[in-house]
Amino acid sequence: MNPPAAGLPPRTAEPRAAARFALLGVGGAGLGALRRLRESGLEGLRFVVADTSRQSLAQAGDAHRVLLDGGSRGLGSGGDPVLGRAAAVAGAEAVLAACGQPDLVLLAAGLAGGTGGGGAPELARRLRASGVRVLGFGIMPFRFESHRRAAAAERALAELRAACDTTLTLDNDRVLAVTGAALPLDISLRVADEVLRQAAVGLYGLTRRQGWLNVDLSLLYGLLEGGGDACLALGIGRGEAPAQGAMHAAMASPLSNMAALAHARAVLAQIVGGDLELGDTEDAIALLRQRLPSDCRIVTGAAPDPNLKGAAQVLLLGVGLAGPARMPLSWRRQPEGLEGMPGRLRLDLQQGAYVMDAPPLRRVV
């Protein structure tokens, strides 16, 4: 490993003791999201799927499977959230056992269906009652789906918010705005999964990296507890000022409502890179501060990653969003706030992040 530049003391990239993370997919949409994440090669995480449909569970690969049977007889919930909730009550203990005593559960569910919409909030409540922190990901339907499903999803989202420590809303319509309608459906769904993937990769790595500024599990717990609505993005920057480029990319990511950082109560910012420089890191945090309210708490982490040679990666998690949790989709393809910005922002599906290929950036004064 090369020595750090411009004042950052040497640190090894050896992992700290690993926190125990579980990814829990509830219902058909949640199961599908976890299956695609599993296929992307995520390691070190426990994958658990729970559904009322035996047929759906058969597609879960090597994930831990739990059949929720509260009268569904393994045939699914038929879109009935009452049946989904009853099935979750009946299967809650089996789900807790399958999660394996985790420190944190990332729970994903489609909220328009019966199992996800009715069962996910119940399972989140049971997990929290057992002492586990729960970060919920509520998947909202596409706009072309029925008004009935959209209304059901809104009701389920309100219940999920009340049940989880912190909740992120995943709007499938954002995918159409980013990629356009011509993209094949399977690729579109992988793009829709990116916020969940970024959370899994970013938060798990956050608790393992030994860095110059470490963010331990207790700090992460403190942010998530009572976090309410949240936004999250992962950005990658290259060039002469990669940390600033990565910060720009994360703040401009259209897959999550990053404009809501202007209303955040607290923000976690983790910067990692192969050759981080102190000045570039400071300027990246200064860029973030410009977007935040004056009383916002910032928790900062910085760590080396030899795999990011000539590049930097920024994870941003904003919690306690006092403004609208879901913003109108007024943009198309070009994210908000990029006018006049040097460089080019692009979605890299292999890296699972927005990448800013930028020329040298001016210092923030």
C-alpha cells in the first residue's frame, strides 16, 4: 500500500471485527430484489427471504427461506395485506431465527402487494422488539400500475415508517426517469435495486474498514435509531480531486432523494480511496456542508482502499429528513444540480454507483 498523501497518517486496510448484517426480503418484490443482489456477488451478508408463496420461495437460490403461512397454504396472499399481516405474525419467530441474531437488518419489501405491504411492517416491529436495528426499504409501484395498488402502497409505507428505525423509499418511477422507457425490464429492475445494494455494500464496509476516521457500530446505531425518513447514495470520483468528484456524484444521484439533504437532521459521510489527500477530503466535506442545514450533525469516516487506485468513493446517508420524503420527478436523465458542473455523471452498473469523471476541481473557499 502506498503511503498516504498530504498529511493522512498510515493505516492498514485490514478489516475490523465484522458486524452481523442480514438482508431480509419480504414478499415477491423483496425476494426478487434480494435474488438479484445475491447474483451480483455480495459477500459476508446473510440473505433471508420470507413469503407466503412456495412457488416464489423456490426461486430464492441459496438464501435462507421462510414460508409465511397464516392461512395462505403456501399459495400467496392474493394481494390482501390482512392475510399478509396474519402470515407474518404466524411466521415471525421463524424469520427471527433465520436472520441469525444480527446487529442490523436491511428489510426490503414491495409495498403494493399483500405479503410485503401487510407482512413487512409486522416483521420490522418484531425484529425491533428483539433488540435489532431495522433499516427499511419500501419499494413503491410503477406509475402504470393500478391506482388501487398505489393507494395500498402509500398506506403500507406509513406503517413501515412507524415500524422501522429508519426508512428509505425506493420509487420504481425514478428508474424510468433515469434510464428511459426503452431499457429492458430486467436491467431496469437491477437499476431499481441499486440503492439497496449501495446500502448493503456501503454500510457493511463501513463497519469493517480500519481507517483514519472510523465509524463504529454504536455511531451507526445512534444515527439509525429514530432516524425516520432517509436518503442514501454511493458516488465514485476520479481525476485530480477524486473525493470531491465522488461527493458531487453521491449528492446528485437521482436514484434516491438526495435533494432532501437540505432538511436532514444528521448525515453520515464515509470517504474511502486508494490515495486520499487531506485537502481533497476536506474540500469534499465542505461541499457537503453547503447542502446541509446549519444545525445538521455530520458523522465523518475516512479509510484507505487499495482497490480504488486513483479514485475515491463516498457513501452518504441522510436521516431525519424534515422535508418531503418523496420529491416530484421533475427531472429526466440529468440529475438536479449538475448544471455547470465540471465532468460527466454516469451510472456504472458494474460498480453499483454514480461515477463522476471529472477534470481537476477548484478548491472550496
